[in-house]
Amino acid sequence: SIQSRLNRMLNSSHDHKLLALVDVKDFDPKKITVSVKGGKVKVLAECEEEHTTPRGKEYSYKKFTKEISLPPGVREEQVTYSL
């Protein structure tokens, strides 16, 4: 469940301060990028799927973007992330 994953993440981050949790479970980790620039953390995830139906091919596309401002005093090189 989401709550149990959240609890595991919070427990594993006890040595570090946690800035944010972003749910990108529906995206392929290879299609997720995280960047830190200009005092912000940016998470970008994209997914494109192709399905064949009796009427032909159908495509679906999802894109997720989240920007989080770093708290005062946190330097960009201090930021770490995990998927």
C-alpha cells in the first residue's frame, strides 16, 4: 500500500531530512529525470503507450512535472534522491 511504502521511506531516511515524496510508481524509472537547478528540485516523468484495438492503433501519453523549492540554507550539491 502507499502508506506502508511511505513509512518505509520515512524510516530509511532517518539520517537525512526529507524534502518531498513524489509518487511516480506508474512510470518507468528510465523515463524519470530529477534535476536540481536554480534552488529547485524538478521531477519529470513521461510515459507513452501504444495499444492495438479492432479500430486500429491507439496511443496514450502521460507527463508529470513537479518543482520543489529548496529550503533556505540547503545547497544544491547537498540534494540526493532515490527512486
